[in-house]
Amino acid sequence: MRSDADIKRLLLATAARGEGAAEAFEGLYKACSPLLFGIAQRIVRRRELAEEVLHDGFTRIWAAAGRFDPLAEQPVAWMAAIVRNRALDLMASHDVSRVDSYPEEDELDRLFDWSPAADDSVDAGRASRWLRDCLGELRPQERQALVLAYDRGMSHSDLAAHLAQPLGTVKTWVRRGLANLRSCVEECMGAVR
Amino acid sequence: MKLARDPNLDALCGEYLLGTLRGAARRRFERALREEPLVAARLRHWQGLAPRYSAMIETPPPASAWPRLERELGLSRYRTPWHRRVSLRGTPP
């Protein structure tokens, strides 16, 4: 994977639609498609569906590159959000059976990279660490609901079925989990300012 | 009603990023994202907190995926012509 600065440059050259836009887009594809394909597969769980998600995702990235805001957004996160959204849309229209295990807390450290990225600001690097610590402090069922929703793209009803809990209970876990995560991270931010 | 003034704005941003905001509620939120700059700014604030996946999950897509994209998007129109590529590298055309 190239640095965020490289990815940003390729995205802007793609958006400019000048000569060389195709080469820039190809560079973007080469650098980011393995990660984005991995994300798609984690959500849709079937290779052929993940291929469709990746195809549609990059089609949208090509079309929407002009709306990427280089000052306000991280380029890989911006592309990952497009692919995730496409995967979630597809899940809503397909009945994909799920055979999943529960994510344990240590899975958080296998799946995600909590170290600051090379070109992260000091704040962004710290925020990533805080998020990891705060996730560790959540109640296990809240953490589990959040990780399954984010990583596997589960809806409230998927979560209720998977965790064998009433819908209202998992909605509460998600809502409280997010609120607790938010106040924990905000506390960490406040403590250093 | 403006979503920017909704007391649940932060909760909605969280559920949108998490992916549990679905259906009509998701579409309503996405419309507000386009129409209300304050909502978009609030979401960006939370986006900065979304975790980065580790390289462990990277999976190479099939080799056929790129040519298909290239064809369907008509990317050949946006390629640098070969003679200009050559001259850009300093070789006389």
C-alpha cells in the first residue's frame, strides 16, 4: 500500500480527467483494490458478490473522484466508505446466509491497524489509540455488536438473529456502545487539551 | 426539519458510519449530507475515528477485474497517447 499522500495525488489526478487520468486511476486500483476487495469480502462473504461490489465501488470512485475533499478527508477511508456502502446495499437485496464466529477482543488487533499512519497528524494518531483503548473498555456485548456491524456489515436484525437476542436489546447495545465510545474518546481528547 | 439541529445528530452519524442506519433512514441521512454542510462536517469529524483495517485483510481481486473496469468506463480516452509518453521521458518523438 502506498502512503496516503500518494493515494491523494492519484485521486486528484483521476478527478482532473486530463491526459493521464486513466494511468492515475489504474495506480489507485493497483494500490487499493486488495484492501477494498478484502473489506467487501468481509461484508458480503461470497467471492463473486465481492467482485461485483469492487467493480461497482471503483465505478463510483471514478465518477465521484471530483467530490473528494483532499483537505478534509483521508483518501483510503473515503474509498473504503464507498465500497462499504455498496456492500451494504447489496446485502439488503440478497439473502446471504451468515456463518460467523463471535469476534473476540483480540480480534480487534488482528483486523485493525491502531498505530498512527506515517502521515497522520499527531491528533489523528492519538485518536486511533484512544479508540482502541475505549473499545476495550466497553461492555463485551456492546463491543461485539459494534464490531459485527462495522466489520461484517450486520444490520440490527442480522445482529438480533446472530446473537439470539431481541431486536430491542441489540439496538440498545449499538446505541449505548456508540454513545459510550464517543464519550470515552471525547474524554481522552479533553484530557490533553 | 433540518437534521443539523436534530439532538440525535451524533448518534445518527455513528450509526451511519457503523452501517446500522438502513433503508429510508439511511437515505434521509444521505440527503441531509448533500444538502446540509453542517451534517457533512459533523460526519467528517466522526469519520476521523473510524478504524483502519490492517494489511492482514488484503485479498488480491481476480486479474479479470481491472480489464473489465477499463472497458466499461472507457478509460482508453483518458490515457496519455504513446508518442507523448515517449517525449515526456526525454526521448525524441
